[in-house]
Amino acid sequence: MSLAGGFKKNVLPFVLLILAIIVFAVVVNVIFEGKFLTATNINALCISAIIASFSAWGYCFIFALNYMDLSVGAAITLIIYASGELGNLIGPAGVVIGGIAAGVILMTINFNIFAWSKIPSWVAGLGMCLVYEAAAAKYADIMQQNGKYVVLLKEEYSIFGHAPGAYIVFAVGLTAAYILYNRSSLGINVRSIGNNPAIAKAMGIRIPSTLIITGLVCGIFIGCAGFMKESYMLRVYAMTGLSSLSIIFPPLATVLLAQVFERWMNLIISIPFCALLIYIIYNVLSIIGVPSGTLQEAVLGLCVLVFGVIAQKGTREVVK
Amino acid sequence: MTRKKLDAGIMTSLVLLVAILVFFTIRTKGNMISVFNLTTIMDQALIVIIAGLGSIFVVSLGGADLSVGTTLGISTVVGAALADATGNEVVLFPVAITVALTIGFSNGFLVAKLKVPSFMVTLAHLIGMRGVMLYVQSVSSGFYRAQSLLLTLKNDAFKIPILIILIIVMHFILSHTKFGTYCKAIGENESVALNVGVPVAKVKIIAFMLSSFMASVAGFFMMAKVGGTNNTMGINLEIDVLMGIFLGGVLVTGGYSASVVKLLIGSFTISVIKNGMVLAKWSAIEITEVTQGVLLILILFVMILLKQRSGATARPDTLPKDPTV
Amino acid sequence: MTAAREPVLHIEKLCKSFGPTKANTDIDFELDRGEIRGLVGENGSGKSTLLSQIAGVIASDRGTMYLNGEIYAPQSPLDAYARKIGIVVQELGVIGTLSAGVNVFIGRTDAFTRAGIVDKKKMNAEIREIARKWGLADIPLNKPAKSLNVESRKQIELLRALAIDPQILILDEITQALSYDNRKRLHDLILTFKEMGRSVLIISHDLEEIAEITDTLTVLRDGRVVDTVRSDKVTMNDLKRMMVGREIEGDYYRTDAAPSREDRIVLSVRDLTVRKEVRSMSFDLHAGEILGFCGLSDSGIHMLGKALYGLEEDARGAVLLPEKGVRIKSSKMALENNIAYVPKERDGEGLMINAEIRDNFCLPSLDGMKGKFGLLSAKKLNDAANKAKDAFAVRCRDIFQEVGGLSGGNKQKINLGRWIAKDLSVLILDCPTRGVDVGVKSYIYRLMRDLKAKGLGIILISDELLEIIGMADRVFVVKYGEIAQELVRGTGFSEEAIIEVML
């Protein structure tokens, strides 16, 4: 799956895709009388897509191990708070450090539970989702008792929430994700373990240490998603009652859609495009006048189902 | 029921229940076990039990139905909207049930025929249907007020007998019918079930439909209790149901470890925990959620440990894998 | 004359058992430098097990291996690699989602990393160099392995083995996957190895091929070494005689020497096709007949069993029950029409390991266990299970014991027994005595004789030729999904005859 060699075959799909998106955007804009292609709207779409891409890249590693982590949404909320607090203390550096550190800690906890407890990852993730949601709610509670709301990141520190900061981080993230997943020993080993642990072990891949490092890498990407989201939104409220699951859905749909196209386009690279596509759909629905948080979620659920079905086609094993 | 299975699963869950009851009784200085409180607990456990009576079938075949809460919500909301529109309360019931069965069928079909993992399918329904439900509520005339027919469900004289009948019926279906046994066999080993001639796809679809159906029935009771519909109906129900099932000692893989008795013990346990926490003034959402999360992971971990220990007595009989020796 | 050099590989009294199955017993083996040795033997003779132990894929029970005079006890294929033994065995394979190039160096990609990034160009260049050096064909290195055909995947494994510049090359049934050109290249490679003073161990079903390319052949039978002979001096007949030719003991099997069956046909198969594994098979099964199917690992006989029971959705053609006028389209229909299927993988596909004996026994027969109100009656379930337990003399605590705790033989009794309780018309058996001790084996054969006498039609799919010869009225020898030949019980019904067709 490398880009080197086969220039025509590998780059062509992307070129086609970009053209398709541009055409689509223009058409939509015409239909909605110019409401679509406004600067603010495009910016919002791109930033949302970038944030979802980071989560989606994290998910690539999770899926590579055949795990499914449902706690990522709640984890991101916690990451956002850590990032915001540290950011307000020491500036943009704090935003980044707080985000990544929190991400690494939380994902490492998750991966350790997945790896050692033998509990199916979706259930364990569900449990951790509750724990993280509770932690976020507790933090909000403490803040409230001090007469404050949850952290509001100061505008001047939010350089990663808009151009050019956001795009620089995106470029770095894309490069890192591509290299790690496709071209590093880690990525190769992780994908081997997920595909056939017996061969992986026989060929000398150390499973425990690989799992731990993967948790770390995953944590970094989720952490980035977190600090970028904080930079963009400045303030995020704690969600409880498993509603944080809805945070997972855009990146989840993104990965599944990217998997559908995996035969023609590299997974990592097609993710930003898939994320953009999904947010465009969201956006179109909002422009039509659908109250936010209603049918958009339904469409998203439908997307996950459809892409999930396509991605699963041809599976011969037992599926529960 | 073998003595052995009784020991591991039910014993653990009973011990847990008693321990928690004792803990909270001490903490609340006896308020826990007052008659009034126990009836409150029963009342709260009711919804979880009814929904659980359907979900247990899905768990028994090794899957999960994360959409029960949303199914409860959307089936009642749509039913209520139509009852409102036609001015006839009776319409609510068949409409709600139909909506629920449709969701159940869609769940089952996607899992059984299109081979998408059950947690993903039901999760997608959870998120998707919630969106639809909120949409319907935003365009319909607001919240529905429960009328007389529904309100009869609030009456203990109706509530308790119906609950008992449901429990008995579901217990018999799970433990004493071909269908229930097939569900459990699929959970134990789906390949074996296939090789024996069990119509696996059909069984799975029916199980999911049963789960959604019971969710809508639970919805009727909830509407009666709350007085109508609102937009937080059924939220978190799936977690309570799953906890009820797992705390009762059912394995994540289901199989023959699934039983209605365990569901009852577990549902009671989770209700005691929630109730006790309120009484002990620990009702903040963060404490309830973290307790649920930690408990969920802990109980599953313990059950897996126990299963491993008892499995260690099995004689290793490793046959060479294909193709030839 | 130079003194005889030490053999590169020396094995003493190597033993390996799987439960009651003695796969390798007291194997003594020596391989010299520059020697090309072939291993031959029928299914179950122990050749793959021997190679797997040398390759480090499985651990030996007893015995010692010496490599260049030093003790050799590999814990994993990595150890074998470290000692310069390159392996292509069936237990391993490729990682489908990764590219072919990465697969060749899987686990050792660090050798090509610069600043954490795997230099694919350098890696692929080295792979092409390896291919060139050994005269192998080029394969596309950047496509994911799962998109390549079986032949290319075997090439990947071969390249992987050659990448360590091995002193011993182990090839387990690789030639059948290769096309003529690539087979020729492999032969040349083997000869080059020999010239370089290195050794090759090879298993192949193609007796003529293996006799041609090897120096010597070791024949295995029933887990033991029969003899090691020179390839240029031995005849095909000698080989086949050494591979088979056991005494059939006592009335373990049937004592009659003529086929017998009723006239009525209970199962009729027309043009049954499952993808490429079963190709347009047609035959009839009579009542009171035991119809045997045997073949090599890629013959498709196991897939046939599944297809007959309606388990294969991709199946084309017809499986008919002429007496009932029914066409079997699903396993549910098969169950309802009193057909039984006993799969080869007992633990994985036949029994619910963590469930009780009673539940396993009763699962196919639930319709008959109904009591009041159409509900299953615990009494009927328990009675049926107890009756079966006694009838089959299953050694267990009680019917509530977990099946996982029983011995292989007792498990098989349950696997079989739960079907016998029903009023069957057709019984499909796939390797019914696999991993089962002698006592239970004879029990099962006795059972088969009784069922045959009752008029049941039995399909016996087996890897054990003796079993087929001992029990079947007719045998179909299957090659590559097609019936190659039909043999009928009587004179000339022998292992030799079957091997003749099979190889």
C-alpha cells in the first residue's frame, strides 16, 4: 500500500476524489443559494473534519488489534479539560501537553484492561466510558461548587482551533499517522497481531510490549483530537448517560467508510476526506433546517450501519 | 440446572446482593429495608426487569442489545404521537409495538444475515434512533399525557400480576423451549449449533425482535409511572439491563449460563445499589456512573476468572490441527 | 578418503503425542550436509509432525535433536531461524492485510528501519535480490498478501525461508501449490542447495516428483520410521508397500469380504459443487451401505461432508432424499429429515465444550423431548441423556458434568451418540475415530456395523485408509474435488490400491 511506485494508480483516486468533492460542494452551494460555501462554514467543516480525523487515526490502531473502544468519547471530554486547564496556565504549549498527556494516560489504561482482563473490548470500553463520564461530571461539579463553569480556554491560547495552527497540526498528524501505520515496525507488528496472532508470535513479534506502545500511540492521536477540539470550541460541557457515545460516531463512520475504500486508497490518507464527506452531510442537513442533534444523528447511525455492512462483506467467521 | 453452574454464577451474585444490602442497611441505619423502601426498589427494578426479560435472549446467544433504551423511547413517542393525532389512546399500544418490532427485526437481520457485530448494530440504532426520536418530538405537539388506560398500569393490582406473568412466561421460553435452548446453544458455540441443524439466522432475528418488544412493554410501564412521554425516556436503560444481567452471573458469551433467575437477582442488585446510593446521599451522577462502570468491569473480570478456574479441570485433549499428522 | 563428516541434523528417539494419538514414536533420523531428503507416508503417518518439531512449531514430548553436533530444542520458529533453518510449513502462512514484501521480513523489519521508518524500497530490493539469487520468479511485492493467489503466497513463505540464507531448508507440501514453471525453479533451487553443501527436507504427495528430486527418502508409517532408502534405487511399488501393508487385526473392523446393501437409495447426490473444492460430484447412497470417501488434504472430502448436510450456502447441485422426495437446502432441513452429521473437529464444531453432557446429548433431538404444553420436559431430557450415557458407556460423573472434562473417546461417544438416539436414515461421519483410544474405536466400529444392519446409509469420510478398507462397502477416492475412482469391497480392496489412485 505504498505511494511510491504506481503513481498513476495510487494518486489518481485521490485526484478524482478531490474533484468530486469540489464539484459536489459547488452544486450544493448553488442549491442552497450560497449558504454553503461561506468562509465560516467551510472553516467549520474543515476543522471538524480534522478533529474527527485524529480520532479516526486513533481508531485505525484500535481496529488493527480487533478492539472496539467505546470510551473514546468520554475520554476526549476529560482530555479537553486537562488541555484547557493546563493551557490557561501556561499557554498553547500547555494545551498540547495537557491534551497529549491525558490522552496517553487514558488510552494506556484502556489498552491494559483490554489486553489483560480478557473482557471483550466493547464491554470494557462501555464500563470505562461510564467511569470517564463520571470523572468529567465530577470535575464539572467541583468547578460549579467554586462558582465557575467548566474550563473556558482563553482565546489567545486557542491557536490550534483555526488556521494556520490547525492545518499545521493536521499536516504533522497526517504524516505521523501514515508513517506509523504503514511504514513503521510498530504499525506492521500491530497489524500482524490483529490479523493472525499465531504467526505474529511465531515470527518473534513481542505481543505485550507492542500492545503497550500501541496504547501510547493511540493516546497521542486521541489526545490531539482532544486538544484541537478544545482549541476550537473553547468550552465543552460534560456529557453523561452514555451520551458521550455520540462523540465517537463521526470518527467511527469515517473509519468504516475509509475501510470500504481501502482497496483503492490508503486507509490513513482517505480518512480526512471521508471525515469531510460526513461533516458535509451533517452540514447540509442543518442548512435544510433540521434541528441539530436530531436527524443528523440518525443519518450518522445509518452511515455506520451501511459502511459497516459493506466492510464486513465476505466475512466467513462467526460474528456475535 | 447443574449444581456446578448454580454454584459459580448464582452464588456469586447472591453473595454480592446480600453484601450490598447489608452495606446499605448499615449505612442508612435501617432505612434500606423498610417496607416502603423495598416497594420503591421493586418499582424501580420493574422497568429494568421487563426490558431485561427480552435482552436476556440476545445476551444468551452471545450478543448485546444496546438499543433497548432508545427503542423504549422511540416506540412510545411514536405511539403517543399517533394516539394524540387520532385522539384514541388504544392506538398507542399496537403502534409502539410495531415500531419496536421493526427495530428488532432490523437489528436481527443486520447481525444474522449481514454479519455486522451486534454491539455495533445496536449502537448505531441507539444513536440513530435517538436522533429520530428527538426529531419526532420536535415536530409533534410536544409531550404526551398518559390517559386512563395507560394509567391502570400504575396500579399495583395490575402491575404486579402482569410482571409475574411476564417473568414466568419468559423463564419458560428461555429454559424450556426449543427456541430458548437454541439461543443458548448459539451462545455456547455457534459452529456447533449450525452443524447440528439449528436455524441460527432465524433464531437470532427472533431474539432481537423479542428484546425490542419487551423494551416497548417496559415503555408502557414507564409512561404510566412518569405520566406521559418526555425526552429522556429510556436513557441509560441498556446499561442498567446489561448490568442486571451480568451482575446476576450471566457470562458475556451467554450460553447456558443465561437464566431469568440470574436476571432477577442482578436487576434487584442494581436497583438496590442505585436506591441505596440515593438514600446514603451519594446520588450525584458521577458517583452512580463510576460505580456502574467499575462494577461492570469487576464483575465480568471475576466471572472470567471463575470460568477459567473451573475450566482448568478439563483434560487437555489437543488434537493436531488440519490437515495431516 | 576423508572421514565421514558429522550429519548436520541428528535426531534420537523423538516422540510426540496428541492425547491418545501417538503421532511420532521413537524417531531416529539423520540428515547429512548436501543431502536432499524426502519424507513420505500416508495421512497420519507422522511426517508433518516430525517436520513441525524440527521447525520449532510444536514441542517434542521426548527425544533429542542435534544440529551440527549441538543440542537443538527450538521453542518457536524463531529459534529455528536463528539456527539457520528455513521453513515453509502449513501451520504458518502469511498476514493477509500486509503487503507481500513486508510478509517476507515480518518480525524482522527493524533491519530496514531508518529513524523508525521501514525503507520499503531497500527491503523490496533485497527481496528481489534473494529471488534472483535463487532463480525464483518475481511476485508483486506491494499488494496485500490476501489479494494474491495460493501459489504466490507460498512463494512469499519460500522467500521468507531463504532470506536467512539457511543451511537446512524445510518444505512441507509446497510443490502442489506451484505451477509447472515455479516447480521447475524450485527443483533447480534444491539442486543449487545441494551443490552448496546445504540440506533440504521435503514432503510431497507426488511420489514420482519427490523420488526424482531427492537423494534419499524416509518412509514413515504409523508414526515410526520404516526405512530410509536411496531415491534412485527404490521403485514406486517398494515405496507404496512400505507406506502401507499393515496386518488388519482381529475383528476390529468387519469380517465379511463382500459388499452388501439394500436396493433402495436413501441419498442421491447430483453435480454437487462447492466453489473449487468440490467439483460436480454425483453418487447414490443405498440403505444399509457404508460408503467411504478418502483423499489427500486438498481433495475436498471434508467440505463434501458439510455440503451433504446443507451447511454450505455456496453449494450448487442437488442433495436429494429420493424416498421422501426432498431436496436438502439447509442444515435445518437435514436435521428435520433425520440426517446426522458428525464433524471432524470435535471440540470446535461438534461439541459445546463448556456445556453439560445432557445439553450436548439432547440438542439434535429437542422435538422429541416435549412434555406438557409443548414445553421441554426436564424429565425427558434427563432420561434420554441417562439412557444414552448407559448405552454408550460414557465414563463421567453424571449427565450434568461439563463435556470439556471428558477424555477424547468419551467426548466422541457423545458426539456420535446424540445422533444415534434418533431414527436416522443417513449418517455422515467425518473422521469418527480421530483422537480416540483403541477401546472406543472398536466400540464405534461395532456401532457402525449395527447401524448398517438396521438399514442406515452411512457416509464415512476418513483420513485413515485402514478404517475405510475395514468398514466400507464401496470407496470413492477423491482428488481435487472430483471422484477419481470407485473401489468395491472384495479382492483388490486394499491400501495399495487406494494409494495407487490417491498419489
